[in-house]
Amino acid sequence: MEIAFRTNRLRRNYEASDGAVRDWGAEVGRKYITRINALYAVKNLQEVYSIRSMRLHPLKGSKRGELSISLTGKWRLIVTKGESEECITISEVSNHYDD
């Protein structure tokens, strides 16, 4: 799958795990890198839907048009579809159930 990053910080956090750990903590940082590696390994979004542990699902409300992938607990990787099923953009790492 072809992956783009919305910000340079998201890209750097993938390329250097210490940045991801610093920004989100050890557990979320490691899972962020693991999930992106898994996304690179698949061909398209249909394959991601078949990986149940990813819990890929569309978002509602103000996040309509974006997709969520489970990281840990309440933490999610928010992505948007590209022009084809083989392209996505990493938009953010979110604790979108935060109180």
C-alpha cells in the first residue's frame, strides 16, 4: 500500500521510534510503528478490513470521511483514503475518546 503522512512529524515518528515514544508513550509509540508496517505490507484497504485486530472502521460526525485503526485502549490511528484503494494518508494519532 502507498502511504503518505499529513505532517512531517508523523513521518519522523514512524522513521525514528524515539519520537513516537516521546510524543505518545512507549506502548502507543511502538504500536504506531507496528500498524504502519502492517499497512505497508498489504495491497489495499480491503485487506486491512480483513485484519480484525486493526478494527478499521469509518468515523462519524466531524470526522466523517476518515477511518480509524485501533492502536491501544482508547488510542487510534486516523487515516484518510487516497484516490484509490491502494493509497492512504496518515492524518493523526488520537485519543478521541478522551474525557
